Amino acid sequence: MLNFDHAASTPAHPDVIRTIAEVMAVHSGNPSSIHRSGEAASKLLERSREVCAEALDVKPGEIVFTSGATESNNLAIKGVMLGRSDGRRHIVTTQIEHSSVYESCRQLESLGFETTYVQPESDGTVSTDRLLAAVRQDTALVSIMHVNNETGAVQPIEEIGRRLKSLDSRVLLHVDGVQGFGRLALDLKAASIDLYSVSAHKIRGPRGVGLLFVREGVRLFPLLSGGGQEGGLRAGTENVASIVGAAKAFRLAAEGRTERAAKMKAFRDTLVKEVRLHQALTLTEPIKPAPHIVHFTFPGLKSQVILHTLEELGMLVSAQSACAAKTEKPSRVLSAMGREREHATSGIRLSLGDEHTQEDIRLLSEALDKAVRRLAPLRGESDN
Ligand code: PLP
């Protein structure tokens, strides 16, 4: 079985697995304890913070470890809005964010906050003009993803950051960097990003660890209260072994980014050519695509049917984001892009990882060809 669902999760790197096992075997201390064992754990934790800070080119004190990007996004959005005391109660985000951003905003709305969800252009890119036009005098936060997890559309984060700050320097910018980190370059300082979410399991680290970059001076209302860990922003005994493993994954992802992106881009180009060969498929073509995601639709069929046919042919792919995979509802992202229902219910995402080879790509192309030949005559039989 070949796994082409790396945007959902990636296989942990062997060095990461080894590191986690070693730390778990040797270190049993609680980093908050003041005895030797606790101090050893605390040292490992702080060293991991330094490694992650280096990978993001920020200060160690600006890193908050979390349980993953869902928590990072929740902490960024709710933390800013609940911590703000200047009466600003409006958020600007987009219609194509991950559910952890979308649902955080929805929850805040139930508490009296307001959100504007900006529509993307038809290729899946969010226009900076349109986004900034939604900013009001009472806007506290703009939250936007770097790379869309479904279509791979890269958003103009640098331009948004630059122009947002000259429009109103008191509006904070949060970027969900989950699908961009380790694949695309991003200078957090130059882009004036105040908060940045990343997840370890998307870059060959362990599941259940992420981090939030919080620019020095940005105030957040903590979502978890307790022992005051993580600078008071995230109470709870830290998952030291997984954090040490995650730091290794962050370092590897940052160090190998240029070569990884170039290799993925070449593989993506091959797959795009294969998709274009089939009239029955419609390639989703963002103006600026991320190197690791290829998305297409197969109108007349349900995503699940295509996905399971590819699975029978030995290929693991996905329909929408992993969290939405079990629903048969039209994709929220494709619907926001103005795609008709028959497209919004028939999307397939192929996502690449750094361990894929030329031969894997050839096998995937072959399987795609077989799947299209097998399924094209069945189009229209499922009630799209
Ligand atoms: N944001 C994006 C863009 C994602 O793709 C994901 C994962 O699918 C998340 C956030 C959530 O990450 P985690 O699985 O670490 O909670």
C-alpha cells in the first residue's frame, strides 16, 4: 500500500521514533519538579524550545507547546479575542479555513463576537484586497492559513501581513502554517505575523504535539488553567518525550525544505500531467499551488467511491481534510470557491511526502489511469 495522504498525517521519521523511545526510557521526571530528574526533563524541554525557535527563526520565549495545531489555532483565536480589553470584538477570516479555525470563530460568535468570512477567488486563492476590505475599526484579529489543506492553494501571506499592518497596526495576524511549514519559505518577522500554528505530525513528527508562535508582547487569554506551564498559557504537565521528538522533526523539516520542495514539485508536475490526460477529471488549479498537494474532481461520482477504488489499487488518498473525510457533505472549501455540487462532492486530494520515489509516482499514475477507466462508465449512477 502506498500512502499519498501526507496532508492528513505523515509517517514518523526513524530518528524521531528513536529519540522519543530513548527519552521515554531514560527520563521519567516532571519538568516542574525541582529535583534532579525534574531538572533533567526541564532541560530537555527548554532545549527543544530552542531547536523549534531556530527552525522558525524566532525567540525560544515565543514558542508555546500544544497538543497540535487544532489547539494552537484555538489558543491563537480565542486567546486573542478573550484577552483583548480595548473593545475590539471582530475577526476577519476566510471561508476555506481548517475546522479548528472555523469552529473557534463560530464558538466566539455564540459569545457575542463577530466574524467576517471572506470568500476566496474561484482558484482557491484569497485576494488581499478582499481580505483587507473586511477589516473594520473594531477588528482585533485576521486569521488565515498559509496553504489550503484541500486544494493546496498558497495564500499571499507576506503581502497580507505588510498591508494589514500599514492599514491598522493594532490588528493581529494569525497564520495557520500547518501545510506550509517545511515546504514553503516564510519569514515570520518580514510578514509581520503575530501568531503562527504548526503541527508535528504533518512533518514526520509524532501526532499530538504542535506549537504556537506568539510574538513577544502579544497578550493571550489562556484556555487551560492549572499549574502555569508554558509561560502560563497552557497548563498541564508537558509531553516531554514527544516534544523532544517533535523538535527533531521541526529541525529536519526546516533543514531539508528547499530540496524537499523541489523534489515534490517535480513529482507534482508528473501527477498534474496524468490528471490532465483524463477528460473525466477536472484538475483544481490554484494560481500558486503548494508542491505537495494535487487536487482534482471527478464529477458524476462520489469522492468515497473514487477513494476506495484507488485503495483497492493500493493507493491511500483522501477526499477532503481528514476531519471531514467521514461526511458525504459537499466540501466547504470547494463550495466557497463556487464549484457546483457535482464537483464539491467528488474531490480527491493526493498529497506527497519526502520519502516518495519516482517509482511511487509512476505506480500512482498507473493506478489513477486504471481507476478512471474503471469508474468513468459508472458516472451519474451515484446520486450526486
Ligand atoms: N490546520 C490545517 C491546515 C490542517 O491541515 C490541520 C490538520 O489536518 C490542522 C490545522 C489541525 O492539525 P492537528 O491535527 O495537529 O490538530
